[in-house]
Amino acid sequence: MNHLWLIPAVPFAGSLIILSFPNPRRRSAAALAVAGQVAALALSVLAFLPTLQTNGFRAVQNFTWFTFGDNPLRLGFVFDPLAAAMLLMITLVGLCIFVFSIGYMAEDKNFVRFFAYLSFFSGAMLGVVIANSLLLLFIFWELVGLASYLLIGFWIERPSAAAAAKKAFITTRIGDMGFFLGMLWLYNRSGTLLFYDDGKGCLESAGLAMLGASATFIALLIFFGAVGKSGQFPLHVWLPDAMEGPTPVSALIHAATMVAAGVFLVARVYPLFSLGAINGVTSSLTVVVWIGVITALMAALIAIAQADIKRILAYSTVSQLGLMMVSLGVGGVAAGIMHLVAHGFFKALLFLGSGSVIHGCHGEQDIRKMGGLRRFMPVTFVTYAIGMMALSGVPFFFSGGWTKEEILHDVGYWPPSHAPYYLMFAGVVLTALYMTRQIIYVFFGDPRVSPEHAHESPRVMTMPLIVLALGAILLSVVLTPAWPWLHEYLTGEAVHVEIGRLIQPMLFVSLALVSAGIGVGFWMYRKAGMQDGDRPAEIDPLEYAQPGLFRFLANKMWIDELYAHTVIAFGWMAARLSDWLDRYFWDGLVRGLGAIGQVFAMFTSGVDERGINAGVDETTVGARGLGRLMSAAHSGQIQIYLGVVAIGMLALLLLYAWLA
Amino acid sequence: MTPTLQAFLIVSAALFSIGLLAALSRRHAIFILIGIELMLAAANLNFIAFWRFAPQPHQPTGVMLAIFSIAISAAEAAVGLAMVIAVYRHYHTTNVDQLDQLKG
């Protein structure tokens, strides 16, 4: 592949073509978007295939964007195992979601615009993955943010969607500010933003050597950008609200790909984090671990008390991203990326499944009003159950199980503390618990209010579900310790088959944790949505047992309220202060200056009226008299003019004859 | 008897005078145009005559000038007639005495 830029360029071009026709037909817009995605997938596969034979490779294509004085600004594209894994995951999952959207958005009046935005997003996301310059990555990063904003606010006529879009944009922008500062600092120290440049890039030994102690701060600033994009504590608040967007958008952008960009970014600039590591530990990586732990646990707890089917999945996404961050922080980069890829498949599956449920229930999103859907939507139920088990980390058969074990394994060997290890155990149990709760509420029990007319979704929506469900299972083949192909592909080592490694102690730990979670879930929620003793049907079992705790979790630990009373209140105060300053202080200053100008103007106007005007008036009177005189010569009779010309001519001739 | 240059010039001067007289005295716009055409014809006659009696009549300079002049006068006539028609439509007259809107 000598033209890596083609991979993001194809979806971009598709988006531009769709947008540049004033009234494109729905079918052709969708066909173009899907074709662009297929082309991107084909190009990615084409780039990927030759790399199967080699262990550890990196193809770099750098070019000069422009030259400023003597400093050329160079950008570039890179293709390495990390980029390859991400490219394949994004294009494949993206393709499934594009196809699903054809069915899900069929009734929408802005169908065409939706596909244009989706294609645009896909192009930007692929660009993030193959960028070989922090600046280029940042450009695509912001384009991805723009696409996210446009798609969260896609149903712009809903005020909540508009507010969610704004919240997402502003919150991630806070993180991007840190990213930008880190980038400037990095450029200041190393003089280049290229990752790899024949040994001179900022991630290679020569570039890293120039960073010294500032690497920690640069890494933390860049990590702040990742915190914003990947919905990590304390900037996670935008991600659950982003579920106001159409469900395919939630699946593609706010679960499978874009929110994983933060994890990807940390993996991409990992040398900055691990510079000067002692025993694989640096202060910046320690921050990454603890932020990840806090996020993973907090989001898993909040997810237990949510009622909106998509919000549960959103908090689950936040929690899983936290888990990936933990994995990166403890040094398990390959494990983190493996979980990212597996998560991309099963979370997209779960979101599309929830989209299918919402579609089948005519827009109902409250899980307490569903129930018993497994009879009406068998395909959705089976695929959803597969996704749920992959997310819970059921061992052996599901991709998520293997990657979670890998992460737990790596976390267990983290030298500074064992606390993250045990906290992650709790995270696994909680994940299994809230997913069990959700699946019982949605698919088991008796049908409650709305699903009387519930129906299975059309083929165009169930096919992507089946493909993704197969992906969630079959991906295990390359994830097992017996044949850890993906792990070795990412780390660049040769892969060996060793069946003996298949059974490891961690497998049983994991099995115990997951069965505990699912078992407790089934016991707790066995009568969810039904009357049980003196508990009314619409009250959640946990709410009945622990009302205070439930309220705390259902209100998202009041973090939004905390922000509203601190950061946002501070912003309001600052705005009011500036308004007051503007209105009274600066305005007074400007008015004072204006008054001085007015006094001066009065003086000059007197001079003008009395002195200069008189002279000008006299001149104009003279000019007018002259004009009157001249105009009298014009009779308007064309023949008199001609006669004058003839007489003049004659006079000239006579003069000439007389002189000669 | 071979014609001399003087003979041509006399004819041309007569033509010019007739044209000028027409242009100055007639009141109908189209007749004025015809007068102008006569004056142009006089000028063309002069071009040809001076060329014919010049020291080197081999190069067709005079003819060329006359052809150009005719082409231009044709264009002028077309524009002039179009203007006359436009004026007539607007004022319902072609009497130039009444067309004195530009009177100062």
C-alpha cells in the first residue's frame, strides 16, 4: 500500500459527493456511503494482507505540507500493527452499522444528510488511526469531534439533543485544550511532531532524548485530551448524554470507534508515557491507571441504577474504556488494544441490538416498560445475549472473556499496588450484574406496557446483528493464550501454538467472578417488573432494598449537579462580571472618550460653518453662473450643432489657405 | 480625354457639399442620415482619387481604406436607422426640431 491516504479519502469523497447534490435520492446516498465504506474496508484489507508474514513492521509515508521560513512542516501516515488492527475493526464494524442504519433511519426525513455525516465521520476516524504526526492526528481528532457534534444533534428539533451536542462538544474541547498544550510543549522540546521519521521522530530515541523530565507533563496533557474523548472521569459527563443521537450513531461513534480514540491515542504515544520507566512504572502511567480505575468502577455502579436502555450501555462503555486505560497504564498495551477491538464488536452489537429493540417498541427506551421481548424478537434476543455475555466477560467462548482475563493478568503484576487488581474484580462482577439486570428487564418476564405491537426488525437490521455476533464469538480464535495471534501481531513477535496455555488460573477466577455477577443478577432481578411481596411492579428491586443508594446512583452520583454548582456557576459568575465591567466600566470609558470627541467636533464644526463654508459657497455661486451661461449655448437642435461644426471646419480651412 | 485629379476632387467636393446641405437643412432624421452617407461617399472618392494619382499606385492602400470606410459607414447606417426607429417609437416623430430634450 503506497497510498495510505486513500483509506480516509474515500469516505470523505463519498460524503462530499452526497452533500454537493442539492436533492440526492435516498437510495443513491445510502449506496454511496456504503460503497465508500466497502472501499475503505477493501483498501485496509489490501494494506493488511502483506503484513501477515512479517513480525513487527512499520511503513511510514511522510510529506511536506508547507515551508515556513526555513522550517518545513511535515505530516505523514503510518501503517503499523496498531493502525492495522484499528483500521480493520473500524471499517468492518462501521460497515455493519452503515447497513443497519439503512433500516433504522428509513423513516427519517434527513436520511441523506445522516449518511453524509456518517461517511464524514468514518473518513475522519480512519485518518486518526493512520496519522503519523501528532498535528495531523489532532486535525482528524477535531474532525471526528465535529462529526460527533453533528450526529448527536442530528434530531436538532429536540432541545435535549441540541443541548447534548453542545455539552459533548464543549466537554471534549476542555480535554482538547490539554491535548493542544501538550502538543505545543512537545514541539517546543523535540522540534518535530512526526511520530516516526527514520529515527528523528518524537517517539523515537533521538526525539525522546530531548524531552527529559518534561515528558511526564507532556504525556499528562495529552492524556487529558484522551480523558475528554474517551469519557474518563472527570470529563465523562458528556458520553451518556450523547445517547440523544440516533442509535447507529451511539453504536459507531459513542461506543465502538470514536470514544476508543482516546485509548488509541495513549497507545500511539506510549513511548512518551513510558519514558524513563522504572519497572514499567512512571508517574504519568500511574495517573492513567487510577483515572481508569475510578472511571471503570464509578460508571459500572451508575449503570446499575439507570432505566434507559441506551444509557446503561453508555455507562458500560465508559466503564470498559476505563478498563482499557487501566490496562494501558499497567503496561498491557496489547491487552488494552485487544479489548478495544473486541469491545468495538460486541458494544456495537449491543447498541444495534438496543436500536432494534427501540425500533421494535416504537421508540420506547425505558427498560421498565419492555419485558418478554424474547418471544417477539428472537434474532435480536439471541444476538443481544451473545453481546451481553461477551461484555460480561463469560470465559472461553466470547472474545470479551479472553481480553478481560488478559487485562486482569497484566493488572495483577503491577508493582506499586494490588488495589487496582481487586477493584477490577469488583468491576467485572458489576458489569455482569448490570447486564443481567438489563437483559431480564428487556427480554424476560411478561410483556409490560408498550410491546403489544412489538415486532422483529427487518433483515437489513438483523443481518448486521448476526455478523457482529459472529465477530464477537469468532474473534476469540485470535485472542486465546493458546494461539495469541493478535497479541503477538501487536507486539511484533512470532506466534506459537501451545494448547497447554489455554487453561490458566485466571480462567477460573474470571469464571467465578462472572458467574457471581450473573447469579446475583438473576437472583436480585428474578421478579423485576413484577409485584413481589409489598414491592410494587414499577419499583426496581435495588431501589426497594436501598432507596438512598439507588437515588445516588440513578442521579449519576450528582456529578452533573456538582459541575453545575461549581464550574458552570463559576462560568456564569465570570460572565456576569465581564458583563458588568463591559456595561459600566468599559462602556463609561468609551462614552467619556466619545464626549471629548463631541466637544472637539463642536469646535471644528464652528470653524467649518463660519470660516471654510463661506469661501466654498462663493466658489459654487461662480461655478453655477458659468454653468448657466454654457448651458444657454445648448439648444438641443442637432442640426445647429452640425452647422457649428461645419462653420468651424470651414474657418479652419480658410485659416489654412490663408497661412499657406 | 483622361480625367484629372482636379475633376475627381471637384465631384467629391460637390458631393460633400450636397451631403452637408442635406444634413443641415432637412428636418427628417432619415434624410439627415442620407446626407451623412453622401459625405462619407465623398470622402471615399477622395481616398480612391488620391491613391490613383499617387506616385506608387501599385500597393492597394487607398482601396483598403475605402473598403474599411464603407464597412464602417454600413455599421453606422445600421446603428443610425435603429436609433431613428427607436426615437420614432418613443416620440412618434422623426422631426429633429422637436427632439430637443438635451436643451440646456
